[in-house]
Amino acid sequence: MAVSIPKPCAHLGCPRLVASGRCDVHKAERTTPKRTGYSQRIYDHRWRRLRAAFLREHPLCVECGALANVVDHVTPHRGDERLMWAEDNLQPMCDRCHRVKTARGE
């Protein structure tokens, strides 16, 4: 019969001894809650496909000309399906310009 030698938890700095991996406390911390509700329903696989295709066609930020990595809604959709999916309501933005726009509340 093989005897398992306890090892420190894989979480950096945790002194708890475990057979392998992480202790119960850090296993629980590691699990990330899934998106629920509104954001899960709206930003799904259909959005991810549209976003990827849009960024391929429009690779540069409309504000500064840098490489875009965000697809922004010109008019916030606020749950309106027509505004959510209308390509004429989308614009490519870099993360920095998108953060600035969002902070301004446009």
C-alpha cells in the first residue's frame, strides 16, 4: 500500500498540508461564479461571434486609430434587442478610449 506524503497547499503561502493540489479553503476561493441574469443572456456566443467578425472588418479604434479590441454600442442598448444587434450602432474602440467614453457617461 502506497503512503501519500502530505504536501503544502498549492496556494502561494498557505501552510496547510494536503495530499495534492489545494486545501479546501483555497479550492473554494478558486472557483469563479458564472455570470448570471442579464449579462449572461445578452453577451452570449452570438455576441462573441458578432464581436469577432466586427473587429476583423473594423480593426482600428474610431477615436485614436489604435488597434481596437472593444466593440462599443454608439447608443447604449439598455436591453433593446434592435439596438443590441444593429451593426450601424456598433463602433470599434481600443480599451483606453472605451474606458474614457464610459467614464464620461456617453
